[in-house]
Amino acid sequence: MATSKDYKLGPATFPRGWFIVAEACELDNGPIPIHYFGEDYVLYRGESGRVVMLDAYCRHMAAHLASDNAAIVRDGRQLEGDGIRCPYHGWRYSPEGKVDDIPGMDTCPDVPPLKSYPVREVMGCIMTWHDPEGAPPAFEPPYLKEWDDPRWVHWKLDHVGVLNIHCQEILDNMADASHLGPTHGAPCEEFENEFRDHIYIQRQGGFHQDYKAQLNTVTWYTGPGMLLSKQEFGPMLTFEMIANTPVDDGVSRVWHACLSPAEGEKVTDADIERARGIQANALEIFGSDFEIWKHKKPALRPMQMPVDGPFFKGRQWLSQFYAESGDVKGIQQAINGRHGVQALPEPGDGIRKLEAGLFE
């Protein structure tokens, strides 16, 4: 296992950006404990529907707010409005982390608040903004307009698991044109990367031996936490999502899903079954990467070949999220633009058409 320091990404241990911390349905049964960025948190949905993420431990006697075997939890009394009571002594915290009620006391002492974190419910996912300097969100989380279209089948996340691997190794795939044939059975026939500040784009196409069809994809990261990929193979169209969130330094949790259209104007049971099949097939293909990541050593000094893809440009892009905020713009300006691969033509009209409207 290698750490952020080993990759020389910058002064921060964990990157800034939007990251998945739960699937939205995980909050249906009350507060849950989560552990990311080397820290413990409590995550819950208040009575108004608001999602709240706070540091986990009560200021009183350091009980975890998501302990689930106390009487006030069993009796459904832990959540009051959008506030949460500690299961040990009943201290209540507001969504902003402030102690606003202590049983038996008329007023509350001036207790330092727990830290409250920016959270958004995005396409069935709960995402939080993490910033090593504590700054507010610098950009919006990724979103697909198709999620709001009733003709598309909503995904349910594949909880792929935890890997003892740094996100750097996961993001290396964006530049890795030469692995698509040996690993996925779809040798790359056209390819390029483009960097647009906090967005990292891959455009590629080639014949897929399993699908028996031309596969064109436009894939992008919005920050380092979530990949979205618009994919066209024969007459089929889908969006694939792969997300990673740092659990500890050099340890990542991974999710996967696919968003697919119905065949008619309304989603039917047959459409849902078909969409689940597409996602299962995509997960099987993604599993080839996952197995390699599970067993490989960290590539701290890749022996980059001209046919590989611009690995080091991609790593430089990632470094902006570990850098001090004042250095981010300089990193972006140094790498923004398009970067191709030796012996592969730039993407043609099919991929350009697939991309239309994605980044407007």
C-alpha cells in the first residue's frame, strides 16, 4: 500500500472534491456511522429530509452519535427535527453541529460545535465536499440531466468494496490507452485526453470483442471522486459511473452503477430488467480492473511508453486537489488542453457526436 506522500501529490493527505459517502437508501433506517478521510462521522436524514454529516463523537463523553443499541434509538426518539441526540446522555446537536439542548438544563453552556460538512443528494448518492483547508465547494458535484428524465432507469449502486490502493492507481486508467485491449477486449483505435481545470476527459473508441460491436466512450472525472462515462455500443446507449472515496491514506472504497434508457416513453419492468443486466455486464468488465488493482504493487514510477497515454499529465492533474489552494490555478494552466497518444488517431465524428452537449 502506498500513501499520498509516496506519490508526491502535494502537501495534503486527502484530496479536495466531491465524494460519495453512502447510497441514499442507506439512510432509510436512521443514522449510520461512516469512516472516510481517516476520520469518523455520523450521517443521517433529518425529519425534513435534509441530509446531515457531522463529526462522530459527542463533546460530552465522546460517545459515537450513531451507536444503535440505546433506548432512544430503539424507541425512535434520537432524531428531533433535523437535530440528533447522543445515545449516551441525550445531548442534542443541530444540523450545524451546535449543542442546543441538554436534558435537565434550562440553558446550554458554550460547547464547541461538532464540525458539519457540506452534503448533497445526487443521483441516489450522498456526496460530501472534502477540502483539506476547510474551504467551501469550489465546483458543483457531477450530475446527469438524464436522471430527471422519466424515460431513463435509475441505477442502484454496486457496493464494490474497499481496496488497499490509492486513488492515483484508479485514476491512471484515464490515460491508459494500451490496457483496453489486454484487460477489456476492446483494443483502442482512437484516443485522446483533455484537461479542463477540475475536469479530466477521455475520448476513445474501438471494436469490443464481447459486445461484437464498435464501442465509443466519452468518460470524465469532475474532481477526483466520480467518473461518468457515456457509452455507445452498436444501438445501445448507457452511462456508467465509477466512484472512489478515500477511507484512509492509500485505502479506497469503490462504487459502480449504470444509467440506461427505456425502450419507450415510460419505464417498464422489462426496461428495469434490461438495465440491471447492462449494469451487471458492465460490472463484470470493470471487475477486470478491480482484480488487477487488488493484486498489483503501487506504480510509483511508471515506465511510461509513447503508446501508453499521458500518465504523468494525469497525475499532474490529480495533484491540484492535494495542492494548496493558491497553487491550483497554476497547475491547471500548465496542463489544460488536449493530449493524444502515439500511433492512435484523434477521436472522429462518432465520438464527437456522442459528446455533444455533455460539457455545456
